[in-house]
Amino acid sequence: MAENLPPAAANCLPGDAAPAAITGPDEKGVFSALAATGSGGPGNRFVLADISPRTSPAEIAKTVQGETLWAWAAGKPNRWGLVPAWIVAAPQGTAGDTALQQIRLIDRGLAMAAPHFSSMACSKALIEAEHSARFAKRGRWQHEDALSTMNLNALTGAAGTYVLAEGRIVSLGKSAHTRYLNFGRNWKTDFTATLSTSQDKSFSDALAAAGMSLEDLAGHAVQIRGVVDLNDGPHIHMTHPGQLIILDGNEDRK
């Protein structure tokens, strides 16, 4: 299974855990363990980790028809007892390729990358698949694109949903517990992205790979991804460094 995955996809699987054989998804997008194996067991239920689906569970089910499915737990069960998991689909017989279901759905434009549990190597693979789908206009990208951080009406209308937002950081702010990335001069109405200061190291380490630091971000064009809420204007709180991408010099710079 895992040994037949492309290297980028294999980066998402934990190396110290055994998978569970699963079936599904059901009408709610939930996969169920078939037996007490590895990270699964009778009654164990799994959901796809680190993506924001942009299609129905029924359409997702069609993408795994006739395949054998395995789940590697990515995190602890949520409040509903659902385990976020990396799901691998392997062909029955010799036809087809073994695939990480997250990358498959993202590459077809049926989901967005939503880094949360993934390593940076894994989140990079998810985002690269999304980049490919977006610029080829596959799936949802035929009719949608990233939102401009200047388009406050669109961002406000997207409250409660997972989006891409692109724009230039105007200024930075910091309190005892929060860092602020301000995309306008009026923090009461303009778009803002935040992260907890407790996560400074993870974000700093990721930015260092691009030769940058948190203190260098003002004036740079960036891409932010996450759920929009309304708190003195539209706002996204970031919990994973994969939610922040520097766009300066890229063809998709805003």
C-alpha cells in the first residue's frame, strides 16, 4: 500500500502506525473500519484529514469504487468520535494506481488543501496538487478562484467557509498572545489574519525556508487559507504554517 504511493504522498503517512482496513464513505462522508486492525477497530469511524471538500460524499464515493481502502489515523477523535485520517486507495488487481485520497480529490478540484495535522512536506504536496488543479481549472476551479483581501464583500459573504485569500500585508501587530497580519489600514473593517504567539516557532521555521521571518512579512503579497469569521471585519485565524504562503515573484501574485 504505502510503498506504492508517490513519494510526495507517502510523506503524509505516519511511519510508526499500522493502517486500518476501511469501507465507505457513507452518505455523510464517513469511512468505517472493517476489523480491529492497527489504528482502527469495530465501530471506528474515519474522515478525510486536511482537506475541505468541495463536492458531495456521493461523488467522493465514486472516486474509490472498486478499490481497497486503508486509513492511517492523523489525529485524535473529534467530539463526534470521528478520527481524522490519511486514506489510501489501492486498486483491486493490477489496473490503476495506488493513491492518497486527499491528493486525488484535491488534484481533481473536488477539495481544497486545509493543512492541520500534516507535516510541512505533506502540506506542500497537498498545496501543489491544489495549485495544479487551480491553474488547469479542474473541478471547483472552473468557476471559483482565490478571493482578494481587498474584496471585503466577498470575504464577508464567505463567513463560515474555508477559502483562499490573496493580497498584500499592509502592517503587522502583536499582543501578548496573538500576531496580527493586517491587509488594510482600518483593522475594524479590513481583512486580518492572525496566529497565536505560541505557534511562532512553527511559522518561523517554515518562513525561514523561504529566507523570511514573521517580522519581515509587511509589504509582501501572500496567500492565506482558512475559515472566514467576522471579528472587526473578515478574519482568518491560522493554526498551521501551511496556511501562509509567500506569493512575491510568483505568477499568481496579486
